[in-house]
Amino acid sequence: KMAHKFLDIIEIEAERLSNLISDTLLLSEIESKQDTKREPCNVNLVISEVVELLQPKVKEHVRLIFQPDPSVKPYSCNRDRLKQLLINLVDNGLKATEFGAVTIVCRTMGNQLVLEISDTGIGMEEEQLDRIFERFYRVDKGRSKAQGGTGLGLSIVKHIVELYNGTIHVTSKPGVGTEFTVKLPY
């Protein structure tokens, strides 16, 4: 009985360590800008894949909403990077939200691809917003530990955005929710 409990703990910690290693490697790869592979991506398709992938993480009273916009032009990028960016932002939204929805909006605005990921989750205080892209910074120390995140998700997101010379902006209100807006130039 006790042995099983320890094995479970070892398994959980091993997975956490493995995630941490892969996130760290990913981050250093993106930072060193060794990422020259670019091809035209169907953004709606990539988002649909992310929605399908994260569907199992959607809680009972939460909806994951995405309505594809057929007018969105293909975006030239490394498809995996775009997917990682979206997975991290949507996954964060889902973790933070107990009731309501996580919504993904994607559109072309002038010469920019605009991605908006919003949630009706716990939200953040103004003073936390400046720090959320730092490595290992956690808004809620207790909760995130339990959920086994690596604390590198938003750092990875920011580096991917910078890789494509884009910008990321966040607005949030405690108890109301959070919205991330990513703008990537075509």
C-alpha cells in the first residue's frame, strides 16, 4: 500500500521533471533563435487542433469556444511554435477558470495576425501583470504547484512572440478574468 503511494509520487515528480526539462530545452532553442523553419500555416486549423487536444482538460462548467474566421490569411511560421504558444495560453486559461468560458478569437487586422485568448477565470492583480512573463514567476504559489506546471509557459509564449517580432498584451481583473492579445506581423 505504502509502496504504491511512493511509486505514484515518483511517477508524478518524474513527469514534472521531464516537463521541466523539455520546457527548458524549448526555451533555450527559441532564445538562441535557431528556429528558421517557416512555412505557411492554416491558423484556424492549428487552433482547432489545440482545442481538440485540450478538450479533456475542460472542466464541467466551462466551455472552450473557437469560431474559425475564414478570412484569416495563412501565417508563415514554424507550425509547432504557433501550436505551443496557443497551448500554453489556452491551458493557462482553462486552469484559471472554474465557471464560464475560455474563448479564442483569431483574425487578420491589416498586416497583422491577431490572436485573443480570454477567460472568465480568477484573474490577476495589476501589479502581477508585469511579472507573469518571467521564468518561474507564479501568481498563485499554492495552486500552480498542485497542478504541476513548470512555471515556464508564459516565458515560452513571450519568446515565441518575440521570435516573430510580435507583441503580447495582457489585461486582467481579479474575479473577472484575463485576456491575452498576441499580434504577429505578416
